[in-house]
Amino acid sequence: MTPLILYRQQAAKEQDAADTAVLANVRDRSRRAAEAWTKLASQTERADELRATRNLAVDAGGNLREPSENPDRGQAASPLEVVGSTQPMVEYKVGRDDG
């Protein structure tokens, strides 16, 4: 069972409980729970849509590429390239220098 299906089932279950509740506090609690489950379902659905769109990546030439193809793989910049300096890192001491 996918999370989306679970969230929708729980929302329906809580909405049914709210519809049949006699006490106002029970009805309100079930309605709030149904709203929360519905919100989780819509967020999950939105994330699935975004994931599907992201997986349809297009390269610079306009061609679809497989999601497993990472054009940057193995070409990560070294820390010196990122900083733009060839100077070594300097270690600073923190605290009092009594000496």
C-alpha cells in the first residue's frame, strides 16, 4: 500500500467518523484529523508530480536524458577550485595566549 492510498483511506475514515459523531468535540476532532490526512495526501501527490517532472531531465541540447545520467559525476570541484585560491588553509587558535 502506498502512502498516498493510506492517507486517502484515513481521511475517508475520519470523515465518516465525523459524520456519524454525536458529540461536538468528537466531530471536531475527526474533522481536523480528516483535514490533516487530506493535506498529507495532497502534499504526497504534489511531491510525486514534482519527482516525475524532475526525472524527465533535459540536457543542454534539448534531449531527454535518463535520470541516472549525472553530467557532473566525477567532476566535483576541489576545495581550492571553489575558493579560487591556492593558499593553504590557516588554522586559528581560539582562547587566551598567555605565552
